[in-house]
Amino acid sequence: METQIYIKPGELMCRTDDPPPVIGRRFRANMFWLGRLPMIQDKHYKLKIGAAHVSAKLADVISVRDASDLKTVEGKTEIERHDVAECVIELSHPVAFDTRSLNEETSRFVIVDEFEIAGAGAYARLRHERGGHR
């Protein structure tokens, strides 16, 4: 590089000829929950993606699949232990994500609840993207 630049931990740097990452505060995700307590709406959790750490909360639950019987449940407002969910996560400030087809490592995240990893998932799409949240 000809010019020295500074980026903070958790920020992504990409080449101009590569597709740019998606940046947003509210996104749709596919995730599973392993926490002892359910993931509830409006509670603050920590989302870790790469070196980025940001405050996150569950904004909406779209659908949940119970891992024990594989039945899909609509209308739930929380994600219980061993549930696999499609949900909307809201962050305190924007974070950069890649789609899974471009880079799996920067599309995956974990959710920390009370100092324990309680959930994990992958970015699906921004809430306002075409085909996004209903």
C-alpha cells in the first residue's frame, strides 16, 4: 500500500475489485441457541463477529424449528435451548458482514449471554434487502 491507513479491530478492509461487505445495524440471521436461559426480545447480548464485539438484541423471531422433533413453530417471541431460529438481530452500531458464498468466516457470529457463548449463527441478509424480513 502506498498510503498508511488505520482500521480498528473488527473492521474489514477489502480490495476495490472484490465485492464490498454488507454493512448494517439490523439484519436477518439463521442461528441456533444453546444458552440455559432462552434468548428474549429487547435483552442486551454481545455479538462477536471476527474481532468485532457489539451490543445486540433480538428484535424479532420469524420462525423456530425445535431440534428435538424438527417441527417449525411460528409466532414465538423467544428462542429456547436447542431451537434453530430465523430471526432479526439489532445492533448498537453498524457491523460489516460478508455473505456465506463470499466468506464464511465473516458471515458467522456468536452471541454471548452473561460471559458464556449461548448462540451462534450466520448472516442471512439485511432487513431492508429485497426478499428480506416480512
